[in-house]
Amino acid sequence: MFQTYEQIFSQRADTYQKAMQLYPAARDLEFQLVVEVTDIKAGEVICDAPSGGGYLRAYLPDGIERYLTVETAADFTGHCPMGEGDRIIQSPLDQIALESNSVDVCISLAGTHHLEDKSRFFREAARILKPGGRLLIADVAQASAVDRFLNQFVDQNSSMGHKGVFLDEHSADEISACGFEISSDKITDSPWSFNNRADMGIYSKMLFGIDLADEENVIKGIEDILGFIPGPGKVNMAWSLRCIVSKWR
């Protein structure tokens, strides 16, 4: 049975957060990619939905006006970093407690695959964005190796399962139908980096709630399905995201 974002992270936000705290640099390239493709500038208001523990905050350029974290899981909101003027908003993703036309950039990183009806979130993003504001959806591409790892290996080795609804051939059209103009749409590598394979196994086991396989089998699953590519670390786990950047008309 499909579980909502709220249901999933009410149960495993804590282990996810611990993984991010133990290995804070593992996903550096992923967060850097988000900032780069969205072309975030000083003076802009950024909405991160869902934000998890607010990890994106550390990668934003100096001088942004405000960082707004939108979360449904209370275990995440307590860890979100706060700068001057920043704000934590605990609310559903399709009913964000923000004024209309108040945000320059809305970012959703690896969160929409937990939404069966993504168009409700796209419409809400349109509501809160200023005219000309930008929406970034960065998530797993359907039929990719990452899809297979999550919806097969993680699904089989987690007592909670994993039934992600990933970005497919209809996703860009769904965004456009909500009033957005697509600026770019591409799949980009953003490998996760570690000092060794053991760290990779520990991190992945905690992050994804893999409780039915030991670390050795998690490492084997990564090797068999994802593999490795060049990157900044000694061990760079292959990972990729489809990034759809669009402009609110």
C-alpha cells in the first residue's frame, strides 16, 4: 500500500536525520546541483518543500532574503537551521501556510515521489510563487537505476517498503498544465561520496530505513544496481536526479 510522506517520516525521520548528521558531506554534489540549476541569487526568498532537516540551507548563497522550510514531520522541523528572517512552516505540501505571490524560488528535492497526486503540489507552488518565480522539481527518474534500487532493493529489504512514484514521461506536461513554462529538463549525475564502502553501507541503511538486510548486503545491492562513478570521495556511489526547472507565468 502506498504510504504518504507524512506516514513515512513520522516513523523514520529520526534515523534519516542521524544518517545526515553522521555523514553531512555525503550528498554535497546533490545539494550543490539544486542551487546551480535553479540559479539562486542574493535577495531572493527560497521555499524548500519538503525540507527534511533543512539541509539545503548550508548550500544557499550569501545574501538570500529568507529561507522557508516546509515540513510535515515534526522530527525534522526541530533540526532545521535558522538564519535571521528564516522560518519553519509545518503544514501539508498542498496547503502551505504562506501568502500568495510571496516566494521567488520553490524547490522540491527528492520529495515528490512520495506524492501520488503531484499536481496538487504544483498548483500550490504556483500560488505561493511571485510572477516570474521558479519551481525546481529534482527527483528520481522512472525506470532509472535509482528507481530500481529504491522500489526493488529498498522495498524488499525494509519493513516499511518503498513505493516511490517517480518522474515519468507525463511529469513535465503535468507541471505545464498548472501554468508553468518549462525552462530545462534533464537527468544529471550527483554521486554520493564516502571515505569507504562501509560508511556508504551504514549511511544508506539508516537513510532508507533498511532494517531487513545487514550492511554487507546493502553494499552488495548498491554495487549490483547502482555501481560507482568518479567523484570527490574515495567511494562515489552512482546517483542521478531528473531536474525540471520551470517558470511561473
